Amino acid sequence: MRIPLSWLNDYVSLEGVSPKELADRLTFSGLEVEGIETLGSDFKGFVVAGVTAVRPHPNADKLRLVTVERGAEGPLEVVCGAPNVEVGMKAALAVIGTVLPDGTVIKAAKIRGVPSSGMLCAEDELGLSDKHEGLMRLPASAVPGTPLSTLLGPPETVLVVEVTPNRPDCLSLLGIAREVGALLGRPVKRPSVELPEKGPAASARIGVEIRDPALCPRYIARLLTGVKVGESPAWMQKRLQLAGIRAISNVVDITNYVMLECGHPLHAFDLRRLRGERIIVRTAGEGEVMKTLDGVERKLTPRNLMICDAERPVALAGIMGGEESGIAADTADVLLESAYFKPECIRYTSKTLGLTSESTYRFERGADVLGADWAGRRAAALMAAHAGATVAAGAVDAFPRPPEKRQLTLRLDPARALLGVPIEAARVEAIFRSLELGIARSDAASVTVEVPAFRVDLTQEADLIEEVARIYGLDNIPAPAPSARLVPEVTDRTVRARLEVSRQLAALGLTEILNYTFTSDRLLKVFNLSPESQVRLPNPISADQVVLRPSLMPQLVETLGRNRSRQRAEAALFEAGRVFTRKADGSFEEHDRVCIGLMGAVGRSVMGRTGAPGADEAFAWLTGILEGLCRGLRVPARQKGGLRLPNPVLEPAELAWAEPGMGARVLLNGEVCGEAGILRQEMAREWRIGEPVGVAELDADKLAAHVFDVPASRPIPAYPSVDRDVALIVPEAVRHEDIVQAILKVAPNELRQVRLFDIYRGENVGGGRKSMAYALTYQSQEKTLTDEEANGYHNRIKAGIVSDLQAEIRA
Amino acid sequence: MKANDIQELKRQALVEAAAAASADALEAVRVKYLGRKGLLPDIMTGLKDMEPAERPLAGRYANELKQELGDTLAARRDALESASRAANRAPFDGTLPGNWRAAGSRHPVSQVIAEAIRIFHGLGFTVADGPDLETEWHNFDALNTPADHPSRDTQDTFWLNDKTLLRTQTSPVQIRVMEGRKPPVRIIAPGRCYRRDTTDATHSANFHQIEGLYVDRQVSLADLKGDITHFAREMMGADVKVRFRPHFFPFTEPSVEYDFSCHMCKGAGCRVCKHSGWIEISGAGMVNPRVFKNVGYDPETCSGYAFGMGVERIAMIKFGIEDIRLLYENDVRFLEQFT
């Protein structure tokens, strides 16, 4: 809502209040001022020019040579590019030497070879708006040669106010004036609506019938005769323009002016076009068609409300006039509509037909059903004054069921408690009165107000408390230091445990990323992810964002690729996020996951990063991260006797996305928690990544299940430990975990640690075999182990491995 | 010999020790004074011939000579040895790059969420969670959103079917928590939200909010102001100020919007605050009694405040990030700045 301050000043005195101060007061009472604009200037150097001739430019199709008169100063020739320039129009001329509001100086110049002695201006060039739609048309009555400042000056300040949807009463100058009056403690003056009524009563000629009073509770028609359609007065045009509405003709301008003034939309019909000179308000028949003002044929339903004459529709109620019934240049008799339509009905029609306007904007938020009469009177008075209208006596006011008066009570103690201030009853009453909420009753405990019809937002006690708060001033409500209050028996450990996963991964050196929940078919196809269980968006924004991700992995790999394409050779990334699947019964599931991806030689020492990593190397980094993560998240170690082995166990598995032989299921103490492996080469190549990419995706809740476990302390062994090494020659197919399991089978309680320290392949080991060297640590809780005891344990383990795995002990 | 002569001898010995330029010279000093036939054993032998009155002092000085010279010789020996090690060692480059795994980084959005949890934990708030796929009841109806409110349109909201949608705000978590528990309630709920916004520098179809809800027997707007102010100072800096403006939301009454004073320019005006000195943060208010009725709470016996804040917005302001898209582009060069 644009509020020209010179206009607002008509209703409430702004004396001594700067625009900035006023803007702040409004903003801090709930009407946010988004901008303070200064429009126009003293227009030094601009004069009114009359166009007397328009000729083509010899060297340019889009330019014209225009001769203008400017009173005593004599004619001038200027080059003009505006499409709407025509003989007889009045426009603003900037003469040589004039400085435009944007700082441009008009100089004598040749334009495409023809001298131009000035410039005819569009609205933006005058600093009146940002419109550049041809020359600004000045009133035809403007006298050439007059300084433009006498017509348009002085500079105007306009507040741009964002009115929240609950306050349609503030979509008007008077509504804002009421707020300003309340804030500044100043009275609000309403213009007089005394009507010079003449002749027979309006009801003798025109009639109104409301067939659907639920959707149209009130319809007032006034009759104006002998109207002379022409231009509205310059001051009115200027105010409309400042408020952002284009001037059209006196009759239409007056309806718009009154709408801006009091917030009530009006509509003017040419009475000639109303068959039977009567109005019937009814809903449309199913499939009924009407042609609106914009020439479009609209197919309607019984949920759309129409204004009809005796025979056919003439307007879409509250939304748009019909093609034929509007005001024309030769309109003489006018039926002026001032009606109230149900907000829901206007909202529905506006939305379904895609038609919005200043009128729908107000009706759909809620107009003032009791203020409709004032609006009609005000417009009639202006038409008498500025359109030569004769106002018929009275009006046809169809108002079948005036609404009952509404009262609301504010109880002082609960209000004080809710606001946290000991506000006094007298102050509350004063606030209500300043907002034109009449006090019906008040006592020591409560205040009851009459709710005016224009305050559609006041429906419960809390709404009155808000009125008190915003006028009292939120600044005057204290902001005490917070006090911690604990709510017993509420735990948030699951949520916080999940967050701990991310913290640990960052601590392990990974960089956290966030991808969209939406992903594309194309990306999922690269990963061979089944479309059956996907959750698809019926109304996506774009083809790239059609599926809710069933896995974090595709986008994570894509992110690695994007970084690669930006000359980033290595990255260790993770994302914690939700994935979505559709179950067979059509219901949806969501799960919290975490995904890890490694690209380049991220696991190597700083100076060892030249050369691509091998797949086994990348896999080992991934395993190391998972082990560190499990430790950090307190996943209980696998335990046998005194031996504690790290989680997870990576169990070989063929995975759709993993390089054959290099995929694994991630087991935490036997339970599957996700997948890990080296990405298939052909997938990595989609992003031109040639080296192995290590990826894992895990269930966050399973990973984090033990975050809040309390580690139980164990005594530090009191007796020394004994180390014994063993080198085993085993077939390539034998895995480390197989050896560990073979050790575990025969391990005594004294076995404390199993550490692989070397893998060797070579001629002396033989083809298809490898040597794996382990350091085993033995230690007793009860005594110092003798060499014999340690050797005994060690030999039993060696024998166990040999028999289990066809291993040879390497000398 | 007099006690003072021993003092003079000590001074001389210490000078000689300090001047010794090699291990051999140092050894010569040691032998001269402390050796079996050195000066100190002589003095010790001579003590018994001294005046009885002078003897204790002379004995103490002799011991000091032994102690101090011994310490000086040892220190000098260490200095000579380390100088000789340094002379024999290949030059060492202490400016070589370090070699230990560097810490990774949390995403700025996660950092803001973690920080908010820390701050509100301190006030006794617990963290609550809700699904991304929500019902119309939880996301709109229960929050007093009018049936024909534009935010419900398929233009603005991602609907999966006529019952299920991607939550447009974290407020449905309020409803879920209140449906499951009687007051008092004191929660924050961080999470992802979705709106059909076309992505630009300040809009993203995926974004995060942190919801807050405090319901008890007597919660006031003053409490809301105090708690938000505390949050602002903890999150943005101790000198940040907060201002509140009345606003409108269907689920709160009274409703407010709040701004933080710009932590970058301290209110003087800069790029981050668009030269206004203030940054619009988010909305809040006192829970609308209709919302309480929807979850079966009695508005006569309880009151509460609620707030919802945009995490991306706070992260952008806090870190001076100009384009929201940077937060979802995942360029490592960008993310590493937040380690």
C-alpha cells in the first residue's frame, strides 16, 4: 500500500513528524514500512509542451520529429522515440540545460543527424515512477509553457507499507490515518459526504435483487445522472499516480480514489447497458460463460458470484466488469455499486480464474460491510463535484441481514500475564478508544469493546491483547534475563546422538556437505537405483528435482565430481541427511543416513600425495574412517576374553554400485548398518574421475545407538606384557578377518592384541599366496607371564591357524 | 686462610669455568679446583686450623664453592656439547609442512544448528524431531492456517498426495510434541523444510528452520523477548541488540518479527545489513489459543511462546555469505573456510 504523505495529511495532521519518524512508528506498531520514496522534484527546467506536429525521422524508423508549442517561448523541434506521441497531446518537456532526477543533463544534440532542442519525458525520466511506457500524458487542460512544477510539484514523499493479510482495514488512507492517530494521539478527520441530492429517489428508477445473500450480504446502488465523462482534476490524477494507479477518466478515477481513501472497492456501470436498469446478484450456472472487460470469455461455476442486469451477467462480482457495461466516453447515467462480498467467494474466483486487482485484494481480505454506504456517498459527492453528476435522492441498499454487533472482552490479569507488563486499565481503554473500538463496559477486571465491522481480524481475546501490545509498544515490554527451566523426564538423546555422527566425522577430517532432498532420474539411473520404491514429486520445480532421494550416495559422488571439475583433485566429504522410500502399500518411509565419499590421495601424508591411490589404499582409508567413527560413537568393541577388536566388520558383498569384489556390507557387532566399497569405475567416469572413489552409506540411528553409553573403566594391567610375532603364508583368498577368526577360536584370555604389521608378496612366497605378519600381545591380569607360558599360547594359536586355513608358518 | 679468601677463590673458579672453550679446558678447571689434589680438598684440610669463630662460615663457603662450581661446570659442558652437535648436524628446516591429519569442517548450516542447540540447552530446552513428510493437519490445520490460505497451494507446497506434503516449516513439530505430552513443554526442533520457491540468491526450495516452543502455566511475551535476546547475543555476539515489531502469523497471537542489530558493522550500516544497521531475522509470538485447542491444551491454564528461524539466513548473516546457493553447491573451497 502506497501512502502519499500529503494526502494522508488531509485526514490526520503530520505536523512536526518526519517521514522517517512516522515510518518507524508504523513499523513498530505492526505496519511495516518497506520504503520511503521521494517522487518528483521542483521540476526546474521542465515545462508543459503541446505537441503540434509529428513527422517521421529521416534516418530512423523508431524516432519521430516532434514540434511542440510552449506558450510565449515559441515552438521547438525535438526528436522523440516514444510510441505514444501524437498531435494534440500535452507532455512534459525538458529544455536544454535541464538536469533529470537521475543526474543526466539535457544538452543540445543531434540524434541520428537531426538536431533536438530538448526532450519529451516519460514518468521515469521525471522521477515519478519507474515506468517507461511512452510519454507521460499531462491533462489536456494543461497550458503549454506552464512550469511543470505548478502542475506536478512540489516533491512528494510516499510511504510503502506492507499490510499484513489480517488488516484489510489498513489498505486505505483513512485506515492508516486511524493508526497514525492512535500512535500520535491526534484526531482523524473524515471528509464530508453531504450529498446535493436532486430529483426523484434512486429507487424509483433502479432496482437491486440479491439472490445469494450468503455470498453478497449487502449491495448499495446509487444513481448519478447527467455525468460528463472527462478527465479528473489534476490533484486527483496526481494522488492516484503517487498511489500507483493510472488515471483513466473522472468517473473511474473517482471510484479508485474513494477505494484508496476508505478501502472500499466501488464499481461504476453505464446505466444504458443495464437491461431493465436493475441489478441481480446471483451465482453462475454450471458452465455459464461471460466475457469480462479484458475480452476473455470465462467459463464459470456455481461457486462464482456474478452481477447481472435483468437479462445477463454484467460483471464478475468484486473482480472485474463485463465487456460492455463499463463507463464509456459518452456515458451519461451511472449506477454506482458499493457492495460487500464474502471474502472466501472472491478469493476462490480470483484464484481459479487467475484474476487479481486492487478490488479483489481488498474484498478477499475483508471489506467493511458497514462502511459501504459511506464509500458510495463519498464517490457520489465527488462525481457531483468533478463529473457534473446529478445525484438522485437516496440509494437502493439491499442489506437483508445486517450483522449483529460484536463485543469482545479483555480480562486484564491474563493480559498482563501474557504480556509480562502490569499495564493499567485506563491505558488499555485509551488504546482501544484511539483505535475506534468503543468501550461497551469496563470494570476493575476487564474491558469489553464493540468491535467495528472494519476490524475483521478481532475475533478472540488474544487479538485484543495484541492491539494493546502493539500500541503500548513492544519496546516498553521488558526483556528479562532468561531463566533455565528443566522439563523432567524428557529425553532428546536420539536426536542429539544423530548430530554426534556429524561431529565425529568432521573431527576425523571430513568436510560436511548438504545436498537437496530432490534429485533427478538421470542421476539415480547412473547408480542403478530401482525406480519402484521411489517417492516422486507430482509437482516438481524442474526435471532435475523430481525424486526424493532414496540414497545420499548419488549426490555425494556428483559433488565429488563437481569439485573435481573445479580443479579439486582430492576431497573427503560426508553428508548426514534423510532418504525416502515408498512402501508397497503406498505409504512413505524416511530414514536418517550418513554417507561418506573419498576422492584422491586424501589418506596419505602431506608430501606423499602425488600419484593416484590404489583401490586397496582407498578402501583402507574408508575402513579407517569407519573404525574411527565407531570408536568415537562408542560402538561397543567386539570382545573375546581380554581381546577387543574394532568395529565395523566389512563383510564382502556384491553391490550394484561397487566395483566387483570391492563392496562390503558394514556390520556392527553382527548387525548390518550399511554398505561400503569402491565405486564402480564406469560410475566414477561419469564425472571424469579416473582413480578409485571410496564410498560408504550407513544408517545414522544404528551407528549412533551407543553414543550415550557410559564407558566402563578397566584397570590398567599390573603385569608386563609379552609380544610374539607370527608370519603366515596363506592363499590370496584368505582374508585378514579369516585369520582373526581362526585366532579367536583358540585364543586364551591372556591374548590382548592382534596387530597386522606386514603383508608381503614375492617369489619366495609363491604365486597366488601372500605372507601376513602379525604381532600378538599376551598379558595376564594375575601375574607376570613366563616365556614358556607365552610361547605355549602362541604355539596353540599358530597350530590353530595352520589347521584352519592351510597356512604355513614362515620361518 | 680466611673465609673471605674462599669467596674470592669461588669467584675466580666460576670465571674460569665460564671461559673454558672446550671439553678439555673444562676438565682442567675441574681438576684444578675439585680434583683429588685440587684446591678444594686443600681448603677442607685447612679448616681445622682456622679460628674456631671463623670455621663455620669458612665451611659454608667451601661447600658453596663445590656446589656452584659443579653446577657451572655441568651447564658449561651441556652448552659445549649441544654446540658441537649443532655444528655436526645437517641443516634442519623447521619450516617444512606439518604432517598430521587436519580437522574437517561442519557445514555452516550444521554449525548454526549445533550452536542453537547449545544455547537453548542451557535454558533447559530439549531437541525434538519430526518427519519431513507431513500431514496437512500437522503442517497447516492444527496451526490455524485458513483452509484457503495461499501457502497450501500446489504453487507453494510440494504435495505428494492429497494427504501428505513436504513440510513447509518446522512448526508441525510443535503440534506433534504437544499432541504427545502435557505441559510444560520446552523444545527446539531443527530440520529441513521445503517450499516451491524458485532458487535465487535468497531463496532455496530446500532450507532449514529451527522451531522453538515453550508452554507452561504462565509464559509471557516478556519471556519471549528475553530468551530471543539471549539467543541473539550468544549466536552473534554479546553486543548484538534485538528489536521486535508486531506482525501477523495465524499460529501466534500476538505475533512479532524480530531484527538483530548488525554484528558486522555494529549498527553503523554495511553490506550485510543493507546499510540499515538491522537485519530481519524471523517471526515469533504467543501461541494462538486456537492452536492450543487443536492439540487439546486448555488456553485458560497455559500459555506459551513459539518461534521459527531460518537457519540459512542466520548462517548467511553470521558468516557474511551473500548467496544462499553457495550453501548447497558444496564447493570444498567454500566449505573449508568454516573449519
